[in-house]
Amino acid sequence: MSTPLTLSFDVACSVDHAFEVWTSGIGSWWPSDHTVTGQGDLVVVLQSGVGGRIFERTSDGVEHDWGEVTVWKPPTQLTYLWHLRRDRADATEVEIRFISRGDSAATVEIEHRGWERLGEAGEQWREQNLAGWQTLLPHYQGAIAKGDH
């Protein structure tokens, strides 16, 4: 059984803003090299609420599903099934907690789990996702620093 990936970092904003930038603002910071198509002019969408889709839409309207929201508790918790570049049946689970540290500080905690669903490929996918998180999160932190919504 593979160990969940856990990441934690602080951001200089309210917990409400941290949640908003991750969810409704995801299209402002998600890099194209972390998508299915890699196109620079695509739109990344995270629909609010349980059952909300996470997907990319290319400029010609083609949509590629990445996941589905399973827990929606603004501004403190977001959980979703994650199957970017995989079949939905092989989805892992990402849980993100936004913890208030005052009016202008928050901690973001991420647990990415469910690697055992991928069988023998689970450990390899876990390592690839660890590298992916390490290159993705600076984009989110940059959006927070710029004050993006």
C-alpha cells in the first residue's frame, strides 16, 4: 500500500481568498504544461459544489475531464477525485484543507491518496504526482502573492 502524499505550506492571505484562488480562480494560475493538451489558450475550470467537474476546455471547445468534486466546504475543505490523463475508474483522491492563521495568513494542507487503486503502477504514479505538485504549487503561490482571484 502506497503512502499518501502530504504537502503543507503557508500563504499570506485570508483562508477565504486561498480557497477562492484554488477553486474559482484556478484558470488564472494553472499552467498549460499540467494539462492534457498543453495548449496555451485553454481554460481550466473547477465547478463549485459536490459533483462539480474539473476539466480543461480548448479554444475549439473540446473538453477533457480531470476530476470531480466530492467534498465542498468553503472556505476550509475541498476534496476531489483526480484522474488527469487516466481513466475515471483509476481516480486518486485529493483533499485540500485551508486553515486560518488570522485575517491575512492561512496554511494549505494537501493529502493526495488512493495510489493502491492503480495496482503495480501506483508507486510510479505517486512519484510522478509528487514531482507534479512540486512544479504546480509555485504557480498557485504566485497567484496568491499577486492578489489574483
